[in-house]
Amino acid sequence: MIVYLDASALVKRYVAEAGTAEVAALVRDAAAIGTAVISRAEVAAALAKAARMKLVERDRAAAALAAFAEDWNDLIRLQLGEAIVARASALAWDRGLRGYDAVHLASALFWYETLNEPVTLATYDRELWQGAKASGLVPWPAKLP
């Protein structure tokens, strides 16, 4: 199985919260795991916000960020260029997505079309999940909480 993780799914690999065990199992079963390069900034921002809001102790958030940085090179990192951003622009308009969610969808679709194999898009964002399903990707989890 080829798995594309957006930032909402990636964070669950590093911070114990609802969905963490499920993401771990998904990653374990994946033949390939990828994400867009913007996930690097998104995950760091999410961890910093969790620390600021005191949802996670600052040192635990820093440790999670360090673990993410160690794993970064093991991910297939989909690069952004004009074609992906132009497609994201159209997807944002057509599917009513926020900017980075549209970039994730465009990146996952590019990967799917390049590989010509099914791609599972893991996200906990409802609009992105629906966009993945409507675009022919396999949305994960099967149902959002």
C-alpha cells in the first residue's frame, strides 16, 4: 500500500493522541510513505502550537519535533513546483479547500498519476478527506471521527 500522510496524520506519529495507534499501524503496513515538503513546516507549527496551548509539555513537543526531523529523510518528499501549485489553486476553488490542504491533495494526486497505483491519503481533515475521495484517492481512515 502506498500512503500519503498530510500533517494532521503525521503529527499523530509523534504525539500520543486519538488516532496515534491507527496511524502507526497504517505506516507499518505501507510499502511507501510520502508527503509534500510543506509538511515539514506544518508539523513544526502544529507541535509549537500544542506546546503554546499547553496541550503538550514544551520539552515533549521539542522531542517530538526532533524525532520527526530524524524520520524526515525516510519519507518520500514530494516537491512543489508551479504545476502542483496551479493544480492546488484549482482544487482549492473546486473543492473548497484551504491552501495547504489543496497542496496536499494536488501532491497526492500527482503521486498517484505518476505511479499509476492506488494512493491512500491519510488525513484527519474532513474537507481534505472528502476531496481525496472525490478525486479517486483512497481516503483514510475509512470514517472520520
